[in-house]
Amino acid sequence: MKRHLLPEEHELALKRAEIERLGTLLAQRECELTNYRVELQEFEQRYLSQVGVRYAELDALDARLRSLQHPESLPDPQVQQHAENAEAFAAETRRAAVVATHRSPVPADDREEIKRLFREAAKAMHPDLVVDEDERTRRQRLMGEVNAAYARGDMRRLQAILASWEGRPEMVDGSGAGADLVRTIRQIAQLTARLGHITDEIAALRASDLACLKARVDDAAAVGVDVLTQLAARLDLKIREAADALAAAGKEGR
């Protein structure tokens, strides 16, 4: 005769089915996040190779032209060369940083709390505290997230990482359906939290300057317009004009 499941056993079976569903969904979302990051990186490389380097070259030519047109402002050739290099470097840096976001200064009280959270996380989950290689690898990944959150001054992310660590399933002692149920509930909470973080990360990426630029370029490409190639062509024309002006200014200065 088949034994009837106890209430906690029935609930445990339902929770395990939920874990299976969430695990499948999480794998899909992790793949979506990774693919989108790769798309943005590839677009950024294309932008820099087609457009960014041309902006840098044009800025360098403009800097040299200004120095010839106004030599009294920079009498020292070494100073002038340094200024030209600095300006060209700054120009390319601005274009390369299209994904950078402007962060407000972190209040002093928050900075202290962020430091405290970082120390607590490092003490709890540092990879050197264990010898098991699988656990060590997992802790290295977590500490990478901790370090990134600390560098951003992201207190909420540090709090979330610590809360997830303290609520991990293996922290539950005991055996039997009751203990298994608690561990399963915690695992579901972890999976759900990670899905939420992925949703936030994708939303932040889609709102970035780089993603907005990529969307405009993609929209134009859909109707047969190659925006970056057109922009590169216009910059090439400006570079030739600047080079001609520089050559003419050099002849006049002789």
C-alpha cells in the first residue's frame, strides 16, 4: 500500500519542482546577460576602431594647428608636444568611456558602512579560508562580486551578497523532510534573488550610453544606413582638411 506523504514531504516535492523551474529560467537569463554584454563589447570595439581613433587623430591635428596659429601661447616646444599628446589622449578616452556612468559622491556615513560590510564579507567568504577546490572557486567568484561592489560604492549590493551568504541552504543543520524543506526554501530564495539581480543588470546595460548609441546604429542599419561608416567618412574628410590646413600653416610660418 502506498504511503501517504506527510505535509512537509508534499511541500518539499513542490519546492523541488519550483527549484527545477527556476534553475532552467536562471540558465536562460544568465545566457541572455552574457550575450548582451558580448554584443555591447563588440559594438564598443567597432565604434572605437571606426570612429574613436579618427576623433583622436582629428583632435591631435587640431592641437598642432592651434599651436602654429598661436605660437605665443605655448613657446616651449616640449610643453606644446605634451599638450598635444594630452589632448589627443583625452579625446580618445572620452570616446572609449561611452559606457561610463556618473556616480554621485558617497556620503561619509555610507562609506564607513561600506567598509564594514566589505570587511565582514571578506572575513566570512574569503577563498583562503577553505581547502576544498570547488568551494574555493565559488568563494573566489563571490569575492569578485564583493570587490566590484566595493569599488562602485554599492552598499545595497554588498548587503545583498552578505544576506545571501548568511541565508545559504547549507547553513541549515539537521536531516529529514523538515530540514530539507528549509534548505530548499533558502535555495529558492537564492535563485529568485539572482534572477532579480540579472534583471537589474540587463536594465542598467540597456540604459547605458553605449547601449543607446548601439540601438540608434542598429535602427539605422535596419533601413540600410551604416551610421558608423558614414561618420567615419565625414571624419576622414575633416582629417584631410585639418592636415591641409596644418601643412599650409607650416609653410606660412617658415
